[in-house]
Amino acid sequence: MRDRPAGVSDGQLAAAVADGWGLDVRSVTYRPVGFGSYHWAVDAGRPLFVTVDAFHHDPAAGLARLRRAFDTALALHRDAGLEFVVAPLPAGTGQTVLPLGAHHSVAVFPQVAGVAGEFGAHRGEDAPAVLDLLVRLHAARVDAPRAEPVLPGRDHLRDALRAVDRPWTGGPYTEPLRALLAERAGRIRELLGEFDRLVGEVPGNDQVVTHGEPHPGNVLHGPAGPRLIDWDTVQLAPPERDLWLLPDAVHAEYTRRTGRPVSAAALALYRLRWQLADIAVYVDELRRAREYTEDTTAAWTHLHRYLA
């Protein structure tokens, strides 16, 4: 995120890490990278990477969900022996995530050398290495949260669509957003109907541990080989939840190595789910926005791209 989280200062972050993880925090530096979570580089005698997440709806449930995901990442790294999983460091309590005030959480990770790419499909030359990681991940046997065939944020998107026929009040995006949704409401409802149709076509019986977002921005290429970061979406789900981000040319190789056929309907489902989930997130963020910032400007741009 380009913007800092409201209500979280460098001093508060340093104190939370020092108290929760028993570390001698010497410096903290905000890193405006990624989208969704907030990031700091922390010097605590060794380089660390600290993430903060904000919970705008039901903080207790959000904290529990994130802790469940990060517990899974730790199990994948520590118990399943997947060295490419960049897992959180447990706090003094043994928990992977701690609350930070009433609406935020904090987690600590080792800082890993490497360079990440940009969001999008993987390049052909990178796909074999990413496929290797996913084949190993999908073979892991650890306890993990189970994906439900629902669209995150659908309730907020539905509420927004129901309200487009009357003026909105609030921040600078509310009326432009209402006008955009009113114009594109039919198309959004078509996409939601297509999502529901695909859910009915995709069986949920063949489930594996999936990362959920193994795009180039979450793959670090470094001297120790590729590493997967950002495990907040790890879930048991059909393998296509990860595979749709890889070129079609490697799907046959995945089947050869795992014995699992790749479903075209499941690929389409998870590709569409990504698009609709992003739309829902951007609509919710822009309805709550009270000013123009780098992040809200980016959200407005991406929403336009999806609805064009």
C-alpha cells in the first residue's frame, strides 16, 4: 500500500514488535509496496519484514481468519518441509499474528533476498519454476482452512448496486462511483450470474493446499531460488485456484506430474472470482474513502479497467 494505515505510527509498530516478539527493535522503515497489507522493514539485529492488516468489517473475525492462514503457512514451512514458503515468525505467545489496536493486526517475517515481479500472468520462462513450487505445495498434507464457494465482499457489492438509484453522500468518490456502477450494473450482474453458474459446474471434492495468489508479485526470485510470499489467502481448494495464473501450455505438465486433470470450468471460475473480488474490494474502499490518496486513485483506475 502506498498510504500508511490510519492510526498506526512507526512508534506503535516498533513497540508491538518489541513486546510481542521480544526483539530489540533498532529502526523501522515504512515500505510502500504491495496492495492490501501495509509493510515495514525492521532492523532488530537481523533484517525483518513486518506486515500490518486493517479490518474494516468485524475485526475479530478478520484476525481469526488471518491467524488461521498464517498458522497454515508456518506448518507448511516447518512441518511439511517446504523451504520456499516464507512463513511468519511466531510471537512470544506462539501465535503467528497479534492484534494491534482495535482494527489492525501485526505479523513478523524473515526478510528474504530476492526480487518480485508485477501482478499479471507469469512469463513463459518463469512458469516451469513456479509450476515446481505449486506441484510440491499441492502435495502437502497439513491442516488448512477450507475454501467456500462464495465471493468475498459480495454483500457489500450487492448493497452498492441496490443503492445506485439514489444519491450517495460521503467522500470525493461516492457520486462518481454511483454513476459508474449505475452504468455498469447490468454487466456486473451478468458476471455474478456467470460466477454462480461456474460454481455449480466445478466439483469441490478434489481439494489441495493452494496459495490463492501465486502471481509474479508474490514470487521472490533470489540466490536461494524462488520463494512464495503473502500467505494470507492459503486455503484448501481445487488446484485451478492457483493454476489459472500459469500459461495454458504448462497445464498438461501439471497433469502429467500429479495425475490431476485440469478443468477448464474451474480455471474460468477462479479467473472470474479474482476479477469480481477485486471489483468488490475497490467498491467498498472507494465508498469509505474520505479523500484522494495514491491508493484510492489506484483503486479507481483499476475499477475502471475491470468495468470498461
